[in-house]
Amino acid sequence: MSSETASSATFSLDPNSFTGYKLENMPNLEVELTKEDGLKIYKEMNMVRRLEMAADSAYKAKLIRGFCHLCTGQEAIPVGIEAAITSMDSIITSYRCHGFTYMRGVSPTEVLAELFGRRTGISNGKGGSMHMYGPNFFGGNGIVGAQVPLGAGLAFKHKYNGEKAISISLYGDGAANQGQVFESFNIAKLWNLPAVFICENNKYGMGTSASRASSNPDYYTRGDTIPGLRVNGMDVLAVRESLRFAKEWILEKNGGPIVLEMSTYRYGGHSMSDPGTTYRTREEVQHMRSTSDPITGLRTRLLGEQGGQSTPLVTEEELKAIDKQVKKDIDIAVAEAKASPEPEISELFKDVYVPGNGVPFLRGRTLSETHYF
């Protein structure tokens, strides 16, 4: 392969990348990608995957206890979303949140330390896999679907304060039948809130397929009067373009809320305690890995093996260098997280009550013993 590379390239997305509902226009199928952005996106998807691989190994080594939900296979969604928004925009999601936490600016060490229950974790080791937060990132929520009305509230905050920003609320196909999701749709439409509701349809809610759980598995159409868009969630460029489209729809065209459905796939089980093979075949998982992997797909494009450009954006050596550096960075993060101490016992009751609201009554404790702030 020639060492000559282009500074940017235009790629043609699959014609089936987008399907609209109550939309006159659709995102562009011809998308431009600079070499700088291509390398950045490639690195970030690899960071998310390596982070989840490290969590997988740590869970099996009993460094992580309790629940642990991984997004391996779904990396295009957090990375593609972040490529299209700014730090002013808000994100809130469910418990499959490690990738979003990292993409919102939290270091791999802080993510892993939180998983390990260590003091340097993003929630001081007290939240674990399902309770992670970051700059304009509001979790990491363990109650199925409960993050969606909170996301509508974040959208109201942006509108109330006159901020040129949007709120992005993500939920799974398993949560899509929750009543609070539809209530959030309703108030967002009534108040014309700058809200993007995103269903991450990875085809299975825990161990139940979408077709068995939903009478209408076309989740992008379920906003009723709210327009929707189904997106190929295994293509990071399609994800990026869909969020650019949604943001323009809300902020530039004043179109109000929009529902996106990211068609994606998780390679592992629902959580680490789920082998993921009792309700689907190993052949199905392998087929998705070999034909639709988001990292492999981007790599192929960058090397000029797909999309029709005559000159590649990057060289094989540049991608190998990134692979090597990412592995090194995650290995360092694992070591740092392991070295972090556990929280002190005195941390047990901290962060439960808002400081300054007085000392709460705790049964079995005297007033002099109750100093938690």
C-alpha cells in the first residue's frame, strides 16, 4: 500500500443507513471525514472497546462485584454522538454507561477505579458500574427507563435558560415500553423541548428479543406526533450524521423533539452474569462481529478499501500505532485503578444528604457521633 494519504475524503453511506418517520428530509448519505477526525474516532472507539475488555477481565478476576453491563459492539454510538455535539449539550443514559462516561471526559482510570470500588473512581468508588457521572453527563441510571423523564427535564433546563444546547436521553429497547418514556415524549412535544430521545436497539431486552417484547418494534415511530429516524448504529459516521441532523432540526429549524433509533448489537450478554447464548446462537453473534463490527468498518474506510476514494486517509502503520498506544493506555489505567485505595468507612454516609441542611436523625447514633458533612 502506498504511504501517500489524503487530508480528507468523502464517503458514501449505505442507502439503508437512515429511515425516516414524519420527516421530509434525511441526513446526508455523502459525508466528509478529515484524516484528523478519522484517527480520533478510530482511537476513541478502540479506547471504549479496550476499556470494556478490561472490565470484562476484571469482573472474571473478581475485582468487580455486583452488576456490570458492557457495551462491546456498540462503540459507534457514544463515539458518534460525541463527534456531533459540544460540551454544552447534556447526555443521560441507562446503566450501560462506561463508554459514554469516558467520552464525556472521564479518564479510563476513574472509570475502572469506580468499577473496582476504589476511592479515585468517578463516584469515589460508591456507585459502581451503573452510577457514573461526568461533565454534563448525568448517568448511568439503574432504574429502567427512569432516565428519560430526567432527560426531558434537562431539555427544559436548556430551553428555560436560553441555552443553544440539546439534551440527549438514551434508553434500550427493553425500556421502550415504559410508560414514563411516553409521558416524556408527550411533555417534550407540548413544550417544544430541545430533546433527542435515542433508543439503543441492540435487539434484546435482557434475554427477550425485541419482536417478542414489543408489538411495534419500529421504535423510531413511537413518538406519535414526534418525528423519528432509524439509524445504522453500527456505523459511526451514520451516527455522527444523525446527531448533526437532529441538532440542526432542533436548534436551527425549531422542529422540537425528535426520536432516534440506533440499530445496534451487543456482543456480550445483558450483563456479566448473562452468558448471552441461551436466547441467541453463537453463530448469530459471530456473524454480527464479522459483518458489522463498527471498528472494523471504520478501519476499512480509512485504509481506502471501502467508499470509492482513490487515496487512503491513513496508513496501516498509523492504525497499528494507535492500537498499540490504546492497549498501553488501558493497561496503565488498570494498574492505577488497582493501586487506588478503597473508600474510608467514614465515607459511608457522605453524599446521602445535601450539606447544610442540618444533621439527619440516624437511629442508634447520638448527635455527637453524627458528623458526616
